[in-house]
Amino acid sequence: MARLFGTDGVRGVAGEELSYELAVALGRAAVRKLGGRIVIGRDTRVSGPMLEEGLRAGIAAEGASAPALLGVIPTPGLAWYTVEEGFDCGIMITASHNAPEYNGIKFFSSKGFKLPDEVEDEMQAVVEELLGQPVGQPPAGQLVEDAVERFVAHDIAPLQEEGLSLAGMHIALDCAHGAACASTPLALERLGAQVTAINTEPDGSIINVECGSTHLGPVTELMRACGADIALAHDGDADRLLAVAPGGTVCDGDFILAICAKDMQERGTLSANTVVGTVMANLGFMQAMEREGIEVVATKVGDRYVLESMLELGARIGGEQSGHVIDLSRNTTGDGLATALMLLGCVARSGKSLGELMGIMRKLPQCLVNVRVRDKALYAADEQIAAVQAEVEAELEGNGRLLVRPSGTEPLIRVMIEAQTQEQAERLGHRLADLVQERIGA
């Protein structure tokens, strides 16, 4: 069996790669390797209840007590609740930003962290041993009624304790028909903001479809139509947050990290004077942090690797360009609501608009092309692709950047170019992407 676990748990088309039987085996592996006190949450996907039932059946087959069920809740809410209530393991059923037909199962330790590779490998060995073995019908789980309310109270507490209000702010919000439909509007309104929201129906059949943090057009148009001061958008499980300024400029994870790191530095709360990013971070972000005297550490792509580096360095904040931001003073994983509140806190504290705060950095023009391939492993061995990569890097002459990497969750090769002009970035990016398509495309 190929490795089950990608950069963010086990993921695939629900009912096919990610079957009921696989969920059963994963539930059994969780009990054996992590412990029998388990809590489960999910996003709004139609396949979520089926996979939850499979997990419950596997957990019961190992003799563990029925898990606590949080129902629909953001991934960071599940991680926080796991720690808050002392569970051995938290399991989140979600495919995050992926299309509705996908789903995923990701695991959190008793400390609220995603699992290291070696533990995932041990769990896979159990899955391979048990997959397909018959089990009985699962008992009902123990439904927790107040988990979302308690999670919201936890995330808004830092601003309340500081005495910061969002009164006077008008916020346009896109919940992507996902896990944030109840939590984020409640949190923003409780802090005094005026909220105009779209895609707040928890409909898993259209989760992330032309909406949310991967499709910012609708919330940008909403902001313009209602005259909001800022637009915010989540992905399906609300572990990410992207923003848009009134002029239409996207405030991605690089801008969010830069703005928040500088704010923390000014308030003396930026531990280790360090922010952790990934190799996908824009070169402009690196340059901005250097100007501010803030150290940047870049990891490989994946929030789990960002977290590992943060823990090793004692850093407070880190994240990805995608808007997956971790503030260890608030949560143990990416938290889209906490990120929104952290960014809005910077706006409130400074008295500046989001557009003004974004002046901290100039983003180099970038081209990102995703190429669907038949086998991601073919990329590394292709000499023609390697030769063109060398030619592209020579043309950039150190004034830009090339990064080509396989996706951790989909059969894609991601080609990213940063250059001095958008024309150069697009030309070089599509040259290389077209070759990848020609050589190994699906």
C-alpha cells in the first residue's frame, strides 16, 4: 500500500479512495496508537456522517468507549477541544479547501498537534493489518451541544481582555458553506462588528464551490456592494483565512504574517523575534521582515512542518501564504477565526486601514500554475524538465525565484515563479508548466 498520509491527514474522493472500510481501520488504529478517549468533529460535507460512522465502528471494535461528537465545527475548534477536555485523540473529518467530492480524516494528539510522520507510519501498519476485517454496528456517540459556543468564547477572549472592540468596522464575510457558518459571524458580532455574510448555509454539496478563500471574487464584490471596510474568507474547515482590502488587493498569508509579526514586535510579544514561513512565501515577505529586523525561518510546505519549526525555535507565529496561520498563544493549529481576530486587532490597535497596513511589504509578481499529472514521482527523474528549470533560473539571475514541488494532497505538480515583472513571471511559469504537462501530464 502506498503511503496513506499526506501533508494533512488521509484524503481522497469519499466512497472511493476514502471508503467506509478505511475509516473503520483508521478508527481502530487511532485507539491502538493514540488511546481510547476520542473526540470527533467534521465539516459540512455530505460524506462526513458516513466516515464518522466508520470511525465509530472502528473505535468500538477496539473496545473503547463511544467517542464524543462535536458535529460541524472548525478544525481548530476540534483541536482546541481535544486539549481542553483532556482527550487522547481528536479526529477531524474534512478535506479543507478541496472540492465537495473529496473528504479527509486527520488526527490530533492529546496536545492538539498533528501527528509526526513516525506515528502516522505506525498507524498505517495497523490499517494494513486490519483493513477489510468485519466489525459490528457502532454505538451512538455522545453529542456535545456547546462546543462551537465554547470555541468562539475562547478565540475572542484575547481581544476582550485587551479591551479592544470591533465596533465601527463593517466586515464582508464568506463562510464557504463550511464549518465556520455559525462560529465566525457569531464571534465578529459579539466583538461589535457589523457583519454582512454570504455562503453561510452549511451545505456540504457546494462547500468551497466558487466561494471561500480559494475564490475571492464573491466576497470582494460583496465588500464593494455593501461598502465594507474589509473582506474575510474561510476555506471549508476554517483553518485558513484570507482578507481583501477595499481596493481589491488580496491580503494573503504573507501579508497577514508580516502585519501581525510587526505588531507583536512593537508590543514585545514576538517570541524569539522570529516568524516561521514556508519556501512558498513571497520574496517580498522575506525582504520586508529583514527590513523590520525580524528573522524568518522557511520550512517545506505544510503547516505541520511550520509547527515543528515553531516549537523547536520557541516562535509564537508562523504560517503559509494560503492563509493557514498558527499563533501558539491562541491554538495548536491553523485557526482561521483567530487569524481574522489577530488581523482585525492590528487594524483596531493601529487606527489604520488594512490597505495602509499592507504597505509593510511589496509582493513580487508571481505566477503559480498547477499541472495535473499521472504520477507525481515522474517529475524528479525527467531530464528535459530539469534542463528547462536550469534555463529559467539562469534568466531570473537571482532577482526572482523558481519553486517546483508536488502537491501533498492532490495529483498535481505546482510551478511557482517570482520575477521582477508579471509578464516575466507568467512567461517563465507557463513555459515550464506546459513542458510538465507535455512530459507527465494526466
